[in-house]
Amino acid sequence: MSSSSDFQQDRHSFSGSPQKWTDFELPGDTLYYRFTSDMSNTEWGYKFTVTAGHLGRFQTGFEILKQMLSEERVIPHLPLAKIWEWQVGVACRQTGHQRLKAIHLLLKIVQCSSQGDCDLTLLKPLWQLFTHMENNSCHDTAKPGILLPLHRALAELFFVTENRVTELGSLQEYLLALNTEDHLHRCTAQ
């Protein structure tokens, strides 16, 4: 395998059992490979997996998804439900800028999705984080009126999502799915 058709650049050669194979990276956007058999047995050959980009490179994935979600002609071809599920998971697990970027992508998905594309109940952990931040900001008199970037991002996400589900006619189901029964009882009591 190589990054050049003459097999001179970034060359990687393998022979024998799968245990002798190792993961490697090739620069560029093209992979050239050549399979040659010595005819010593009748097995089918080798199988390998090629993955574009760099695994674990959050910024690369973010930029690609952001661009794809900005193209109206591309959106109908995207598995929005799966992307939604992944991004909610990322927003729940990550912190800092990566969490903010995942929330940014969730906002884009909410704005371009139709009813049934996204399981909005997956937002429940983020809703709990948001309501916790809301409750704490009410008690923080040292910095009145100043919201942290995460708090602002979550406020925008839930504002836009609430407007979207209202347009789609499923606001009640959405609010029931995000809240616990205990929380609903407290709100009713207030």
C-alpha cells in the first residue's frame, strides 16, 4: 500500500498472517494497493479497512459535519437521526469547546430536520445540566446577568428546539419527555 501509484511514497508491505498487519496512516486523499499471491494456498486473500481523516480528530469531524449541514441539497441524504444521536452523546461526554461545538451542530440539525428525524428525548441529560445551571445562576448574586458560554449555548439550543417542536405540534410530548415526574410535580406546586 502506498500514497503514490508507483508505490515509492509512504510504502507499507504486509505478508503472512493478520497478526503481522499493523495500523498506519497515509497522507493525502488516495490509497494505492497491490495484492500479489504466491499461490501457496487457496484462501481468499486479505481484508483491510480504510478510514478517512484522523480518528479522534474532533475538529476535522466538526468542520465536515458543519459544512454538510449547511448544504440544503446534502441534508436529505444524511442519516440525521444517527448524527443527532452521536452529537447528543458527544455533547454529554465532552467538556469545553468540544461540547460547545457539538451543541452548535445540534442546533443546526434541529433547524434543518423534520418531524421524526431526531429523538428529542435524548436531550434529557443536557436539559438536566441546563436546569441545574439555571437554578445556580439565580442564586449567584456575584455576577448577575452574566452567562457562561455553555449556559448560553444550552439556552439557545432549548429555545430553538422548543420553537421547532411547537411548529411541529409536539410540544407537550417533548416537555414530558425531558422532565422527571418529580420535577413536574414541583412546577405544578409552584
